[in-house]
Amino acid sequence: MSKLSQKHLLGIKDITREDIELIFETADNFKEVINRPIKKVPSLRDVTIANVFFENSTRTRLSFELAEKRLSADVVNFSASTSSVKKGETLLDTVNNILAMKVDMVVMRHASPGAPHYLSRHIKANIINAGDGTHEHPTQALLDAFSIREKLGSVAGKKIAIIGDILHSRVALSNIFALQKLGAKIMVCGPPTLLPKFIGQLGVQVELDVNKALQWCDVANVLRIQLERQQIKYFPSLREYSLYYGITKKMLDNLKKEIVVMHPGPINRGVELSSDAADSSHSIILDQVENGVAVRMAVLYLLASATA
Amino acid sequence: MQKKLILDSDLLDITVSRLCQELIENHTDFKETVLIGMQPRGIYLAEHIHRNLTKILKRDIPLGYLDTTFHRDDFRRREIPAKASENRIPFIIEEKKVVLVDDVLFTGRTIRAAMEAMIAFGRPAKVELLVLIDRKYNRELPIAPDYVGKAVNTMSTQKVLVELQAQGHKHNKIWLINKD
């Protein structure tokens, strides 16, 4: 079967291992396309896509927009800060107004968990979740898993440590779902205040010591401290966080093995990851960004064909 | 389901040899010519022709594979999306004579997509089309082959089935099938 089981991409939780593998196989082809002198294919030339961003984003929005343009789709961008949302329009009204202009797909980022799921029950267009609050960020998890597969040959059986602010991270949750579906072992590591209380029930190991986590893993996926989502203090100071949980080149060099360092961006250099670690040979952070375009092209392509 | 044999193993070998001779007639030493097989099924014929030509000319001719999936015009009109295959064109096609190779020519839409896909790799000096089976009177676009293995009169309700040993079949056989 070369068809996704879902009409929308709301979260990794809803899709199957076969779906993920189909997306990866398709992304392999698109990766070849975007490395050609002419990086464009006409597949989505009769499709219009709206990028609706209620929250700030650089990488994800640019990556989606490039992916859409490389597939020859027509693209409209919308960001909440410059729109009528400020005047009190509801989410459903805003999106219905956009769809009234004949848009086929919606890529949405929203601060409220479940916003794309709510929308998917009320509108006909395909929806791709580009991050909903602290819930899921499916395309990031797909590109992370795709990058691991590219670097290490496969994801199955690999040990992956997710380190940092797990509590506020949609990337962490989507990563756990995606990597577990592909057969990896997962460990989460961070200060106790930034680990969800029942995270162990997802079948992941919990570790408080970052050095032990690095010792255990093949891949360290380092997450950003999301200060914008923290209304109370979860740790005394950034400096203290960095002292206990920040990863430096020295720590990586002291391990008696090669591990891969990933980060979904944006990096707070010197907080969760020191500059020399982020720029070291361990890091595949920029490969992740490149793969992001290919993976998003694959998702758009496969979802668009499902509307036929 | 009725099946009629169009080509068997022996006849296929004769046909491929003849196609090779025709190619040599037009391209002599193949200095400026490259072969491109079309994914997914045209590549077997392209490999067959490539093997024969290498033997006759005693020199290697560039052989590539081209996938047309992302350039098709029936995207979103199909029930199940076509699955993409690998593009492998490890040479420059700029200013070269390209021979596109496919097994069956039917509506011509795949060839149209192939020409568009090929342009992404450069501007060839000339493009020719070689097909094993030409299904006459079924064209939906003004496209004609330059080299034809066998021309067959078919109805659009019929189907041409190509079974090659290279694809894992027991014998080389090409069938015309009536779909009921």
C-alpha cells in the first residue's frame, strides 16, 4: 500500500509504523529532488495551502513554505500577530474564512493543545499539525527519526535519550511516539520538576543524571528550556540548570563512544548545549533542518493525494 | 480473463537485437548518446538493450533510470498514489542525445511526464523514444516512438502484461489481456 491511513497529520499517536515508513521512503525521493540543480517538481500545482501560525516560528514555517513551493503548491501565509485574531475572531471563524477562499490544506501551529484536532472535526481540508502547545509536533518527530535513520542506518534497537524540558515539550512527546513505533528504546532525562509525573507509563526510562543518560544512549536529543511556557520557576536559575544539565564538548569527549547530538532548535547556546558541543562533529543539527524540508514534502505529497 | 501471447522469449531476443541495430544505425559509436530507462518497468528493457549494445560496440554506454512519479498529471485523480522509485542519472545529459526506453507506450502521458522530469537534469540536444510495445490508436497526446519493438492494435479496455525473467518471472512473455 502506498497510502497513508489518515486524512490529517494531527499527531504521531494516530499514525501507524507503516505510515511512518511510507513517509520515509517518499522523503528519500524528495531528498534527491532537493539536491538537484532544479529543486522543484510539479506534483501539487493545483493545490493551495495555508500556513496558519498562531505562535511564533522560524524553522518550521520556513521549512513548510519551502516544501510547499518545491512541490509547486500555491501558498498563503497567515500569522496571528498581524491578523484579525487580535480583534477577537474565533479559531473556527478565522479558518473558515481562509477556507472560503478555496484552500485545500491547512498547516497550523497553535498554543492550545488539541486545536488542530478540534478543527479537523469541523472543516473538510487536510490539516497538518505544526505544533499544538505542549502536545505534539509530528513533523519534527518524523524528521528527527528520519535523521537518525540516515545517520545510523536504522532506528530499531537504538537507544535515544531525550534531555531537557520534557514537561513543556511537544517535540518530546511526538519523538517518544515515533521512535517507539519504529522500535527504539527511549530514556528521558531532566530535572524532576521538568519531567511529567507519569511519563514512565509511556514505557520510557527516567534518568535524573545527564552523564548517566549520555553514557547509556546512542543519540542524545537535547531540548530547549521553554521559558515562554513556564509561569512559575521550575529551577533556581538558568545558570544552575546549565551547570547540572547543560551538555558540553568535554562531556561528549569523555564518553568512551561516539554519540549523535540532535536539537530541534532554536538552541539557547550555553544553556542546554554549549557552543562547542552544538558545532562539534557529533552534532547533526543542520542535517535535521535539511531533512525537515524533504520529510515535509513527503507528508504534504501523501496527504494531498489522499483527497482525490 | 482471456490472454493472448504477443511476444515470447525467442521473438523478444530477435526484437531487442533488431532495436539495437536500429539504434546503431542512427547513433553509430554512441559517443554523444545516453540511454535512460523509465521507472519502474522500462529499466529492465533498458538494461537488456544496454547489455547487447555493450557487447556489440565493446564499450560502455551511460545508462540511467528516470522516475516520473512527481511529474505525472494524474496526481490526485488516482485512488492510490503512484509510488516513487529511484532516479539515478550519474552523468550529464546537457547537449547529449537521449534515448528514453520504456516497455509499453499507451496514452503517452508517462512520456510527457518523463520529458518534463528529464529537463530537471539538463537540456539534451535531442530526445528519442524507444518502446517494446506500441499500443496504436490509444494516444491521448501527440507523441510518437522512434523505435518500436512491436506495434499492436489494442482497445483501451485491454491491458498489456510484460513478464520478464529480469523481473523474476519464469519466462520472457508479453501478453495482451482482455479485462472483463
